[in-house]
Amino acid sequence: MKFTKILTLAALAATTMLGGSLALQAQDTNAAAATPASPAARAHRLTPDQLIKELGLTDDVATKFKAAWEDRTAKIRELRGDSSVSAEDKRTKSKAIMDAFQAKMKEILTADQLEKLKKLTPGGNRRAPLAAPAAN
């Protein structure tokens, strides 16, 4: 009887160790699968300098683009850090910040550059995607 208990405990310990090992392997596999592989999937991570290069902006336009980008980033970061603002107000204010950024982009970028920016930053602003300026 004592031998049976020891054998049962050994089998339980071995099963637990094997199960834990398999669970860790499964986590590693899932983490690798979740990493985006294509450049399009990673595009949202482009820095302002990379976007400036991809869009082929002149120095004057690049300066305006970077200033608008940094202004938007600072305002969004400040808004997210403000715990006195309700979630609904944060959404409203965030949308206003993004709308202002898009308006600024429409002022400084050409229609082709706006289209390319939209492709380089897919889903960057799901509520109001960048659009080319209206033809006058």
C-alpha cells in the first residue's frame, strides 16, 4: 500500500511537470504567432521621421508635419494621464484632437501624400480616417 501511494505521487508529479512544460511551450508559440510579420501590419509603429521619409516631404513641410505630430501626441498623452476626466469625455476630447490633427494634415500635405499616409497608418484613427482635400 505504501508503494502504491509513492508510485501515485510520483506519477502525479511527473504529469504536473509535463503539463506545465507543454503549457509554457504553447505560450511561446502563441507569442510568436501574435507578432505581426508583414511591413503593413507593423506600419502603425512608424516614427514621424520614418513617415516623413516615406511621404517624401520637403524640409518645410516635414517641420510642420513633425510639429503637428508631436503636438497631437503630447495632447493625447496628457489626456490619457488625466484621471479627473471621465472615459466618455476622454473619447470626445481624443476625437477632437485627432480631428484637429487631420485638419492640419489636410492643410500641409498634398492629396497623394494624404493617401499614402492613410495607407502607412492603417487603423490609426478608426473613427475618422484621413481623406483627400475636397476639390474646389
